[in-house]
Amino acid sequence: MTQAIFGRRGPAPQGAVCRPAAPAWTPEPETELSTEILFDNSERFLGSLPLITVGTILLLWVIFALETHFAFDVGKGGVLSTLSLTALGAASRDLVISQHQAWRLFLAPLLHNGVSHIFGNSLALALLGYFLEIRVGRGWFLAVFFVSALAGGLGSMIGNPPGIVTVGASGAITGLLGAVFMLSFHSAFDAQQNKAMRRMALRWAVPALGPLLWGAQGHTDYSAHLGGALGGASIGFFLLASWDGQSYRPAHSKAMSLVAALFLCGSTVGVAFAALDYRQRQHEAGQFIPLARIPENLVTDGAQALEFLRLYPTDPRSHFIAARAALKDKNGFAAEHELKRAIVLANEPETKPVQLAAKALLAAIYTDRHDWRQAEENAGEICDGSSKEPNADALRKLLVKAKVCN
């Protein structure tokens, strides 16, 4: 009969089962392992917080508060005048290319023209920024945002008429859309996530880029949207090709933060240039009617029209308002004189819409007189659709209705 012996020293008796002694207990290196786990978990937790998105939104609001403080003229709804925006760093093809003020491309994306403008952009940035930042990390998010901001400015320079002044972070935001769309094909995310990302990108892209297909005009800079989307999609394509999808986040995130630093350095240089020119532009702005005083639809009585002519004789809007008042009093010849004066004075890119409106009204006057040659001469660029000013489409519809345009 076999018998197991416990607790006895010396050789085991014949027939007993010899079992190895249990090894002495040694503690596992829990300290090092748990530290790594805690560090990894805390990094992932902090990475799930859209800190850069929130910080960017706060920065844009601080800048807007400074805009409002230094603006020469703020109208209803917190809308800044074009002259104020130009002085503070707004961009246009004429300013950036013809006048060699490339610094505006780094400053204009951080500016906004009113409360509703910055509020809408902040909302879009909050949603898209959170979505992208937690997936690619802060460094890559900053790279997408600021590269897209610059690409949006370049798109605006290419797609808009020389005098159209542009501001806003819309190009940077549509860049986030472009990056999200490209990343929706990445293996780092499962099929359901990829589908959700594509659906989100396309849903937002339709209103942001769709109007370009039918040539929509207005106050929205769709050319900047397109440039920004292409810039963001380019970075998204690079991530699609270089990110292995095995690591938690794409590599070189810190290096990508330098892109944001360089952009903000360019913005700082822009502030310095804008400050050098500020006093001169402030003086020029004093010669124009304040936004708060401009009558609705530029229609008022003769007394106020005469006051505008006296106080702001070099503002083409003064003469346009006087012409409308003269037509109201059935004085067509006085209206003709004021409209011709408005056309001559509206020789700056930012006043081209006033010039176009004056030409349209003058063409209508000549049509009533059956002076077809002069009517066609003034309405030509409106009727044939060659004008790219924001108000061209609306004016053309009015002239078609008045039978000025065929």
C-alpha cells in the first residue's frame, strides 16, 4: 500500500510518491506594470477630452471680443463693417496678391464678421472637432485645422472676385470634414464607425460645398469651403497611407503641433502689420456712413439724404441714397446725377456692390426713357451674368422683372 508522507525530512520510504517542494513565493513586479497601466489609462482618458477643440473655440471668441473693441463701426446684431474687418486683417485677392499683404491669410481665418457668424462656426467646430480630435490626437487635429485654414484662404483668393473680403474659420472647419471623410476608409476603425464617419462628413459637406455646383452667390465664401476641404482631405489621405492602425494614435503628433505654432506665428506677424496701418484706415472709415445709421434698403426721405451728402460726401452710398430719395420725389434727372456720382466714387473693391446697384438703377431709368443704348451699357455685366459680385444675381432678377434684361 502506497502512503504519502507529509512534513518528513530525509528520503522517502520505498513506494512513496516523491513530490517537488513548492517554490518559495516571490512577489510579482506589480509596481512597474501597474504604473504602465495607470499611465496608459490616464493618457487615454485625457485623450478622450477635446481640450484643443474647446481651447480653439475660446480663442476665437476672445479674438472676436477684441475685434468688436477695435472695430470702427459695429452694426445691428454685432456685425462689423467691411472697413473695420479690412483694418483688422480680413483678406481679399486684391489685398493679398495685388498689394502683397500675404500676412492676411494667417489672420483672416481667426476673425469673424458678426455674432451669428462666430456662433455658427463655434457650433460646427465643437461637433466636428470633438469627433476628430479624440480619434487622431491633438497634434494632428491642430495640423488639420490650421493647414485647412490656410488652404481655405487660398481657395478664396482663387474663386472670388478681387474685391471680395473674407474672414472666418469656415475653411478650417470644412477641412475637418475632409479629414473625417478620408479617415472613414481607415482600418483603425470598424465598419460601423467608418460608415458613421462617412455619413457625417457627407451630411455636412452638402450645405458647405453643394452651392458651388449651381454657382450660388451671397455672403458665404464657398470657395474658402472648397479650399479648406481639399486641405483637410490631403492630410486625411496622408494619415490613411501612413497610420498602421495598430497604435492608439498616429505617430508624430508632437511634430504636427509645430504646424499650429508656425501658423500662429504668422498670425502674430499679421497683427503687427495691421497695427501699423490701423490709424490710416480709421481715418478713412470716418468718411463713410456708420452701419447703424444706414436706412433699411437704402431708402429715406430727402432731408436725411441731404444730411448724408453733407456729412459723408465721398461715400458712394450717400449718393445712392440721395438718388433713391430723388426717384421717390419723381425727380429722375437728379437721381441720374447722383447715381453717376456713386458709380465714380465706388472705385474701391469693397464698394463694388454699391457701384453695381447704381448701374442697375441707372439702367432702369434709361429703360423708362427708351434710351436702350445707355441702358445696355450700364446693365451689360449684370444681364449677361459676367459680374461675380454677391448682389449680381438679385440685381439681375430685378432687371429681368423690369424688362431691362431680356
